[in-house]
Amino acid sequence: MAEELKKDTVEEQTVTAENENPGATETLTSESEGSVEGTAAEESTKEETASEETSEESKAEESADSEEEAAQEEPPATAAATQPVANDKVELAQMKIEAAQARARECEAKVEKRLREIEEDLKRFKQLEEGELHPVVAKSKELLEEMGVEEVPEVRELVPAVDMPNPEADRLHIPQISSGKGGAFFLALLGGIATVAGWYAFVALKAGLPLIPKSVPDMATCTKVASTLSEIFGQGPNPSVGAAIIVVSALIVMWLIYAVLVSIRGAKNLRQAEEVEDAVSHYCRQKEEGIDQIEAVHEHLENLEQTVHKYEVILAELNAGLRRAQHIEEANSFDELHDKTKEAVKQLEELLRELDTLLTTPATVDGAVNAQSIEALRQAKRAINEQILRIYS
């Protein structure tokens, strides 16, 4: 009866709480579930509180223990982090070869980039020739012929000759290296077989067996050989001991042969990798010198382009003046021209000759700027600047 009264009381409190505060319904419901056991619920609450305190203490202890374990585990982690990247000479040599290949490719990429800039310079020169310079020069020659000039200067080239090195011609070939592990394993296997054969020959002499068996030894023969070998080592006729001696000795011989051959191959590969590094360093120094030469050629071509563009503009202006003189003076020969027109004709002839010298002189020799081209550019600049001063004076 007492429990039924408690349940009714709790249900009434729940209904009242729902009417006054709907959010408290869950709290009262949980209290109703906990109060079914009466005073036992309070005791369980105390026990839970004590268990929580105990669990907090145990967590603190576990945290301290974990910190101590972490402090103990730090040295191995640090040691692992400081291990070399390469585990042996073979891997170190391979890393050196790969680094040398990457460095060589980087140098070659820089050279190819500079050579593409030269190609762009020549492409712009070609566009200047076809679009602007060629029509102007052709018109200048035509006007000079019409005005009675006997020897019209010939502009034989409109794009300077550029001889640049072929990047594929002197490309450095870096050989691949082999670890030698496959060959070492094969020789080690032969060494193991030879060890087993040596043990058989040794036991055959002791046991009176044929030194060279007529067929593959059967199980009985193998057992006899193993037992005899065990007796020789003072272990009695025990086939297991004899077989263990044969197998272990063969494995040791195989391991020694494999380790020695791989070590020798690793040392050889390391020397080869160091030689490759030296060759790549020399190769990259040459490429850097070539890059400096290519940059000088690039700068020279830019100066040529600017100067030639000035010639195109001034020639066009002189052409316009001569066309004007043709229509106004109506002269039938050079001698009938006005003195200023004659002077303009001489200036035009001089500029055409300078332009011909500038463009027919190779811009490069063996991939470097041609000294004669530098001198021709200097003379061409002098001539065009004098003409510009005449215009503005």
C-alpha cells in the first residue's frame, strides 16, 4: 500500500509539473523512476558520488602514469627521427644519382627557357621585317632608282643570323646504377649449394659413400649423411643435428657471400655516384656560362630590334620627303633635284648601307655575341642618331 501511495503521489506531481512547467516533465519522470526503490535510491546516489570521486582519482593516476610512459618513450622516438635517410651505401648512391639527375634537368630547363626567349626575339624580328621594314626598304630603293641614283644600296638581309647551340647535342647522360642484390643472391645461392655439396663430400669420405653419387641421393642416403655428420661432431647418430649443421652452415655462407657482394657493389655505386656529382657540377657550371652568353645574345638582339625599328621610322620619313620632292620639283635626273633633296638622297643611301652592314653581320658566333655585330650596331646607332639630330636641329 505504501508503494502504491508513493506512485500516486509521484504521478500527481508529474501532472502538476506538466501544467506549470512543461520542461520539468523529464526531471520528474526520472525522479519517479529513481524513487521506486525508496530510500535505496538515495543510497545509490551516494554510492555513485563516491564512485565518481574514485574514478576521478583513478583518472588522475592514469594521467600521471601515461605522462611517465610518454617521457620514457621519447628517447626512442628521437632516435628514430635522427636515423639517416639512406640505410646502406646502395640507397645513398641511388639518392645521389637522383639528386644529380634533378640538378642536371634543372640546368637544362634554364637553358631551354633562355633559348625560347631567343626564338621569341627572332620571331619579333621576322614580324618587323615582313610587316614594316621590308615595304619601307623596297620603297626606298624604288625612289632612289626613280631619282637617277646609279648604284642603289642593296639591303641583302632583313634578319640577323643567329647561331645558337643545340641543347640536345651536349646533353649529359647519367647512367643508372644497379643495387647488385639480384646477382648477389644468385651467387649466395650457389655458395649455399656448394656448402651442402662440400659437407656431402666430407661425410662421403668418412662414411665410405661414393664421392659423386650416380643419382640424386634418396632420403635414406641423406639420413645417413646427417647421422654421420652428427657423430663427427660428437653428438651421436642424430640426423636432426646433422641436418641442422648443414642448413645453418649453408645459410651462414649464403649470408656472408650476399653481404660482401652487396657491400662491394654499394661502395662501387657510391664512388660512381660521387663521380656523377662531380660531372654534373662541371656540366651545370658550363650551362650557367652558356646561360650568361644567351642572356647577352638576348640583350644584343633587343638593341638590334630597337635600332632597326628606328631605321624603319626614319626611312619612312625620308621616303615621304622624296615622294614630295618628286611631285613638286618634277626633276628628270638627279642633277635637277634641289640641293636639300640631294642631301636627303645621300642620307637615305647612307642609312641603307649601314642597315645592310648591320643585318648582314652575324649576330652570334659559336653561341656568343659577335664582336663585329657589336661594332656594326655601334656604327648603325651613330648614323641614325645623327639623322635624328638633323631632324630636330
